[in-house]
Amino acid sequence: MERITGRYYIVVALLILSGALALVLRYVRVSPDQPSDFSMIPMESEGWAAREFLLSDFTLDVLKSTNTTSRLYTDAQNRNVSLFVGYFEDQKYGSQIHSPRHCLPGGGWGILDLETVDLEFGNHRFSVNRVVIGSKQQRQVVYYWFRTRSGELTSEYGLKLDLVHNALMFMPTDAALIRLTTLVPGGEEASGDKALKDFLSVFYGRIENSLPFVTS
């Protein structure tokens, strides 16, 4: 009888804790100190020049992001890199990030390869998701990652855990999705990797500065 009573109190305590956690995640909101500012990402730099594309109202409604930029950069070698950055000021209110892993397939494109790779710019080393998508005639190399107050993340599960951690610590739950895409002929993924890395060597710091995350 005592053992049953002890288990009963444990279950009740867990239910109370779960309810308190749900209330925190649903209703407690801490706003960031400053907004995102994509104007800090230059349209032209070191031989790269961009055109910006406006997203449709339907796309924006599906994304539910606070701020977005979608651009196509071209360099002197006629290499094209598509940049998309979506910033979400608060992920807890119906505006959680949609994973590119689920959005990339479609329109005749399929995922041919998916892995995590390490990148390094200056003294900063981080990981990104590298995806190769292809159709019958063409392929694209895609890099994407999530940026939060904890740093760069590649896992959707890690993103969820980060949201819970920041909410419980009464910190902003904002996050960003950064995605780079380049079109390459079939079988020439290495040229796509080089284009994306060359692009990031110029723009990585600018992308970071456009987001309101504080790093030590």
C-alpha cells in the first residue's frame, strides 16, 4: 500500500510539473533586445552581386516568419548562389521553423544525398546540413542550418530542445533558418561545394551580424 501511495504522489508531481512547463512554453514570452536587420547583408561584395526576390503572400503565410530575405547572388565566374534567411522572433506562437528536409523534395526534385559537414571561417568552426537534390538533368547542392542563441544547430530535435531550454530560462526563443543553394551539372557536386564555401567566406559574418543573437 505504501509503495502504491508513493507512486501516486510521483505521478501527481510529474503531472503538476508538466502542466507548469506547458504554461511556461505557451504563455511566457521574452522579446529579443533588437530585431533582425537583413540590410546588413550587402547586395554586392567582393565580386558577388544579388537580386532580391519577393516571396508571395501564400509562402509568407506558410512560413510565418518575422523577417525574411530571398536573394540570388552571381559572381564574376557566373556562379549562382541562392540565399534564404528566415528569422522567427518567437517559435512558440504558431511560427515554428519548417525543416528544409521536408520542403526540398518536390517539383521533380528528390534527395540524393544528405549528410552533416563541418565548415570553418576564421576561428569559427560549425556544422551544416549538406543536401544534394536532383532531377533527371540537373542537381543542386544545398547547405542549411539553424541559428539560435545557443549557436548553429543542424538537428530539428536539437532546435526543439533549444526552444524548451530558452523558454525555461526565460530567454527569447527566437531562431533563424539559413539556406544556401547552387545549381550544378549532374555529377559535379564538388563545384557546388566550392561555390557555397566561397560565398560563405565573404558573407558568413554579414549573415551573423544581421541576426540579433548575442555571442560571447
